[in-house]
Amino acid sequence: MRVVTTDVAVIGGGAAGCYAALNLSKRGIKPLIICKGLVGKSGASLFAGNLVISGRALGNSEENASNTAEFLIKYHNQFLIDQNWAQRCGKWIEKVYYPELEEAGLYFRRDDAGEVVTSPGKIRSVAANVQGNSGVPFMDLRRKQIIKAGIARMEETVATSLLRNPDGSVGGVFCLNYITGEYTAVVARAVILATGYSDRLHTRSTGTREMSADGIALAWRAGATLLNMEMQWWHTNDMAHPPSWQRMQIYPNPMLGSEKSARMLNAAGEEFFNQQQDDPLAFGPYTVQLKALVKQVRAGKARYDGGYYAGFDNCNAAEVETYTTYGKTFRQLGLPFPASMAETAVSSHYRQGGIDVDTTTMRSSIPGLYAAGGVGGHSNGLIGLATYDGQVVAEGVAADIAMPKAAAVPQDQIEAECRRLDRLRSSSGEGPAPGRVKEDLRRIMWEKAGVEKNASDLRSALDDIERLRLDLPGMKIRNAGKSANYEWLDAIDVTNMIDVCELVIHSSLERKESRGPFIRQDFPFTDNDNWLAANVLKKSDNGLRFEQRPYDLPLFAPGFSRKDNLEVAW
Amino acid sequence: MTLASPGDPLGPVSPPVDGRRLGQAEQHDTLAARNSRLTPGELLTVKVRRSAVPEGEDVYQAFHVPYQKWMRVLDALNWIAENAAADLAFRWFCGSKMCGTCAVRMNGREVLACWEAVEPNMVIEPLRNLPVVRDLVVDRTRYEDKVASLEPWIERREPYTEFPEPLTHKQMKDASKALDCISCMCCYSACPVIGLGDLTDFAGPAPLVQLGQTALDPRNSPEKVRRSLELTGIFNCVSCYKCEEVCPASIPIVSRIIEPLKARTAQLAPEMARHSFALRGIVARRGRVDPGALVLRVQGLRALGKLQRILRLLVRGKINPIRTLLGIKTSAAEAAGRLLGREAEKQ
């Protein structure tokens, strides 16, 4: 066990975490990145397909700019967003984000004449090198900026608990490098959670392997307030086969350099979705798609786990492949492209909700603890939004830690955490392997807290999870070694996942309406009179309690009181 | 419209593909066949190289894994971890060819586990040229340190003015290929020169591709590029194309990255390219490779000190001092001079 002291511990190596660290470092504040995967090589940021053009950048018209904002607030967040924050963010993206990225060397795709290639339509976007793969060079650049700035990083290292000061504030992180098996206590003046949008809580999820809702679980245990945990986004057309491709999307978004986009067919071969025709304002049309699919499933023409198809058979190959990677999936299977349609299924994607933050500083409700990017509950995902949070949180932290605070090493907490982790590693019960418990949990979520929800299924899911909890003490780990012990990691993960799944279910029971991708069979209406509000979740002495907090609507408003959610465009 | 649903035959069934020849065989029809040769439920035999616990000789452990539609190597590994060996250690994050962390060797060839179709009989081993941590997990530090030492970022000669800056795709053509790199280490494992260990100072294909992202970018200052290239030992590359053959991102590593980088090195740091210039000059003048002249040119009189080696080469007919000293040309000299240019002849 070693003790490391730093100014700020940043948990997460994606868009938000990297940018926060870079900005802190620029201000002379020493950050340390703790990343469960590899910085810039894991997590949701890697999946950024393209970058939406904000404001008047790159020849955007006033109408384009307004469309982008409207899309973000309506289709992306169903009005559950701080619109003032969104406006600040849009301005920053226009003025700072693109120039700064390009100056650092990011290649915004040009044509041979030197024009930046965009997707046409009501909302425009650009790509870093290739559409469908923009996150790879984008995050690779961040990784190199981190190296260049000499910022310390601990990779393949899981944060297992937050260290607390005697006054209750957060003063560090306990973590485990699961490749070497070494424990480290990081003592810091502030901790930033930047663990991302997507967690693998359902059988089919887009979150990468390491994403097990650690950020939410750590924050909740520290007593932080959460919100909108029920608001779950879905990918509607990810590959149905093979299992490892459950996050391989047949992108429905508008394509660079083309007026067309992918289409979706039901089991009978009838087209039921084509973004550019069905709703051009829905730039990332995931909710529109989902609603279209729900209707197909209810008509017996598709299933959530397959039986419907997506592809580009309405396009020619050059149109798709000049600027995108979208053909790769088909080609790797040897399927004729673009003539073939691939069987697709639903995967749980971004969690819209998360940790409650003050959007001007990214402070959580616990002193010393901050959240940036997808793990926050203030907005739903785009890589630009997550990046902006990195800037805001750096400013917030810088202002707060100007006041000196003595860093003490909480010896008792460290010893307790060592004991807990040692015990998990030597789990020698007769029960299932931790990986198996993880899969059981994800199956419960998939079957009873999936796309369409109702009170009786959700309650039954809670019962199932309670039974699953009984398995935890009896889990069996075959290899008690320390090095690259993924069973041990699974045991740590499942402890977090199980807590967060319960919070998701409780929150789902609490929101008594349907809204966007949150679909309650027993409350099918979108109810703006009663639920245009954050579903705030607070820890209490005897468990948890909910509060409602209405949203301000300075820019856009829904314009109706109650409507069948499936008839609402967004 | 073709609907590809479970059980649909996708094309003619072909015999098993030899893993070593996949690079040559990955045409469209072959891929379709590989992805449809097996039927769901059919058992694969998967032998995985495992580290002994606590310590000792590695062992190959065999598993029988039921085929699932369009199964990837990663699905087979996941099935094994879930059903047969919970303690199997293998690294992956994304499962969709973006993070580049799941590369292994399958039947002797480097593949990305999430991307490659399974074979009825598979031997799965960790990558070469990087230390094994456990089972299939390798330590990437050696590569990461090399990349960091090359400082693969841009230093501008002119200050950046405004977005978007003037730039065309033509100028970025080679760098753009390098930007497809997911640093999966397939090429690093396949590279025979890296396999020689410390005998050379060759950076290896993966670090060179990473460097190519900025060194082949016209926005970078030549001075910065030169400093990086000096640390690459790039002329140790023998252009065997192994890296290109295994690259899951289909980057033409030799032709579009390493060769342009070599040319850039010859231009910016000519002293590194002495061997290359000498070879080129000899061929241009004499119309053939003259090993004796080449060694003399590169090593100078030091070469004469190695008598034993000289004798051995003489006996084998590898060198011919008389031809070398008289500078005898072949009939191809005229054409070679024309092709390689008069400049080369002077070298």
C-alpha cells in the first residue's frame, strides 16, 4: 500500500476527465488521473462518431444554430436540462472548443479543395478524420496532451472508495491497480468524478467493459444527491450478433457529404425509420427511433433483442464510405455492402441522470466532491458537452481550493478498505463467480427494467436484486492472486452495480409519467404539469427519499401539458 | 435487399483457412465463408496459453465452446470466462475495434479478438514482443514509453490563426491513414525486427504510426519532426510488410507511413540514411547491389578489420573484391541510373 498526495484526484480518463486535468494543470494545480481503463482508450468518449457544429461556426446559419440548441434540449434531454448551462456551453463550443482542438492538431476532415466536410441538413456536424471514428483521434490527442503536460496518471486502476475528512468533506480516493494488485491511497484537496455516461447495467449495454457505475456508487455512498436516475437513453440499432458487438451501431445520424442516412426495416421488411425523412431535427435520432421501434414491437413486427434490420441499402457504397466507417461492420462479416441489412437490437446507452451538480462550478452536494461530464445529472451526452464540463469543473475547483486545507491521511478508513478488498479477493464461498452475478444482475435489469417499464415488473426486479444480494457474501473466486485478477475486479464492480441498479429502479418507480426514452406502460402520458421536473434522489437516515425540482425554461418550452409519449416527436 | 437473419447461408462453404495466410485470403467471399462456415451450437476447440499459477511453465488449456452466430474470438474468450475458467485473464474494453486492447495471436497470427471471426480449431496466445502479465494480458509500457519519447505532437512554425485553418485532405493523405491507428500492438507483435530485441534501436511499427500522425502532418515544423525521427532507428525496418498484413485497421503501414517517414528522415536527418543512400548510389551507378562496396561505403576501413567474416563471404561468393575495386557495371546500369536519378549516382 502506498500513499500519494496530489492537489486534485480526477477519476476518469475520457473527454471530461482529461480536459479537467489539462485545465487544472494549466492553472498550476496538480492533477492525478485515475482511470479504470486506459486514458483516452476506454469509456464512452471513444465512441464519438462526429462533432455537432454549435452556434455560427463553419458557416452555420442563425437557424442552424437555433436548431442545434433545440435538438439538444428537446431530443437529447426532453427538457430535463439546465438551459442556461446549455447556452453557455454552446457559446464555448463555438468560440473555444473547435479552434483549440485544431490548434492542438486535431484534423477536421477536409476535402481535396480544403473545405471542411459537413453533414448537410437542419443540424450540421463535422468529423475528426472519419465519421464514426472521431472519438479515436480525438481521445488519442487528449492522451498525448496529458503526456505532454506531464500529468500523472494511474491506469487500469479502479477507485474503490472516497476518503473522508473529519468534517465529512471528501479528501481523497482509495484505489486498486488491478494489473499489479497494488493499493494506493490518494490524498487530495478535491476529487472530480468523471466516470462517464454509460454503464453496463443491462444485458445489452453500450458501456465499455470497465463501466460499472462506480462514480454513481461512490458519490451515493458519500451522501451526494442524485437526479433523474431513471432517464435512460437507448441505442435502437446495434448489432444483434455477435454478443461482443452489442455496442456496434448502424449509425442512424446524418452522414457527412450525403443527404441520406441509414434506414430500418421490421421483420416483414417494411421500412419504419429513416432519419433524414422522418425527423430531420432529430440529429441523433435515438429517441425518435426508439419510439418507432416500440410501435413495431407492440405490433409484433420486431423484438427489443432482434428481429428487425438496419443498413444503408438505400445508398450507394461511395456515398457512405467516402467519409464514414459505417461500412466496416458489414464488410467484416463479408456481407455485400450496401445491399445487406443487418439484424439489430436495442442496447442501453447513456444515463441521462446522475450526480446533482451546481452547473457553474460542478460542485456536488458534498464538499470536496465534484462531477464532470456524463456522470453528472445535468445533461445527456455529446463529447463537446462533456469537454465543457472539464473546463467548468477546473474553474470551480481552482476557486475552492484557493483556501488552504490540511490534508490528513485517514488511517482507519484506509485500513478498513484494505480489509474489505482483501476479503473480496479471497472470496471462497460455494456460490457463483462474481462475473456470473454481474450477468444475473444485468439480465434482471434487461428483463424487468428495460425499454418498457411498469410498476409490477420494477417491484419484481427489486425482489430479484434483493435475492441476488444474498449471493454476494458467498461468491467464489478461483484464483486469489493479485495480478490481472479480473474475478476480483468483478467482485468489486458488482458491489457498485447492485446498489446503482436499485437506485435506478426506485427512481423509475417514482417518475409517474413517460418522457422520451423513459417509457412506463402504466403511465403512458408525458405529463408536463407534474413532471417537467428533476426527480431528485437524496440519501436519508432510513434509506432514500425523493424530491421534485422544476426546471426553468428560458429558451425552449414543450408547449403542451399532457400527451401520449409515443405521439410526442421527442 | 438481402436480409441476413440467423441460420441464413451467406455463401459457399470453404475449407478451414490457415491462420498464417489470412492476410492474403481476406477477400470478400472468403470472409463471408468464414463467418458462416459454422452453425450455432457447433463446438469449437479453443486452446488458450495460460500462465501457470503460482509460477512455472505456461500451459495450453483446451476448451470446447459452442458457436454463436457471427462469433468473434472475444465472444469465445468471454464464453470461457463465464462458463469454464472464471480466472482467465484477457484485456478488452470496447468490443468494437476502437480501444485496440484485445489483440491476441490466433493460430500464429495477430488478430483483434473483437474483430476476428472464430475458427473451428483455435490456439490463442498473448502478443509477442511485450512482457506477459498473466494469461493473455501483456504489459504495454515498453510501447507507451517509446511513443512518449518521440513526442508525437505538433509544434507550429507559424502561430495558429483561426478555425478552420487552411488545409486540404491531399496534404493530410498519409497522416490521415495514420490517424486510423488504434494502437492495438498487432504490428508490434508481428514485427521481426522488434523481435530481435536490443540488437537494434528500431522504434517499431506502432510507435512509427503514432509518430506519422503528426510527422506527416504539413502543419508540424520540420525541426520538431527531425528531432523525433532521430529517435526512431527507422532504417532498421526491412520493409517485410508483416505489420501491414496484420493491421486490423487496414493501415498501409509500410507504404503510406514508414516509407514516407524514411523519405522525410533522408531529407531532414540525412546522416541516418547513410546506408540507404549508399545502396541507392551503388545500384544507380553499377546496376546491381554490390555488397562489398556497400559495406566499405557504410563502415569504411573498419570493415577490413573483420577478416574472418570477409573470408567467409569470399568463400560463399557473396563479395567480389575485384569487381568492387574496378567498379564494374552491369548492363542494367544505364537503366538504373535513369530510374534512380543522376543524384543517386553521385552518392
